[in-house]
Amino acid sequence: MFNELFDLPELKPFIVRKSFKAKDILLAQGEISHQMILIDSGCLRLFHLTEDGREVTTQFFFEGDQVSVFESFYEQLPSDYNLQALEDCQLRFLDRVYFMAFLKENPDANDQLTELLYMKMKTYSRLFLSRIQNKPEQRYQELIEEYAELLHRIPDQYLASYLGMTPVSFSRIKKRLT
């Protein structure tokens, strides 16, 4: 939806291309997000590090996705999340200053942003309800039905965390259902 931002002639001078290696942290928990990201190639993971040291994966991003840790980006507050490359990535960055100026000058873009945020909230709501209503086997089955490509690109430990189960449980369910 906002991919076209990264190709607009008036914003091109402000777009920065960067490469990252798998496992690189793009934004650490506690830092403030200042950039909107477009993924040209690769995969990113959003996760929260709990006080007891567990990583809880909340989202994955792929080619063509626009990425920011939105609460931190929008409110300029420390991030509750880490953003990590899971694969080698080619990314484009647009600084918050230019993004916010673009929104101010283009009121129609606010409608697009609202739609994008609504779609993200809908996805998060479905994941949340699945975690509290469905058994682990059902959550795994939903993953296969809706996001089968994740099984080929994302390490099992991160998929297990995303589905709210241990890697051991995930492995057992995966063997039983595939």
C-alpha cells in the first residue's frame, strides 16, 4: 500500500538502501524507531524479549512489506520490540521526518494508512483469539492453511514462538500433522 512512497520522485533523494545479514538486529528493544522500511528481498521478524529471557515472536515480514515498529515510530517512544533479519535482506529506508511530511501534504495517504493499520489490527486480533481459543494443533493447522510458505522460510523455533508453543510441542505437532 505504501510501497509507492519509496518510488515517488520527490522522496527518492531521501530513500536509503541498506543490506543486512541474517540475524542482524535492525531495531533493538528500548530504541526509538525513526524509519519506515520497505523489504526488497529477505525476511524480518518482530519479537519481544521477556524479562526471563524468552523471545516471543509476534510477526514476520517479507518482500514488498512496509515495516516499522509503529508505536515507537509514530509516538517516538522506546520500542517494546526487536526487529531482526531472518535472512540476508535488501531494504529501503525512509526517515520518519519525510514520511510525516508526506502524510501532511497528502491527506489521501492518511486514508491508506488507516486501511493498512486496520488490516494489521485485524491480523493481530485473529492471532490473539487463536492463541486463547484454539489448541496448539488448531493453531498449527491454521498456519499451514493460511501461511504455508512460512514453513519453508522460518526456523521452527520462531514459528513455535509465534504460535504460542514450545519448540518441542511444535516439532511433535508438525510430525503428527504433516
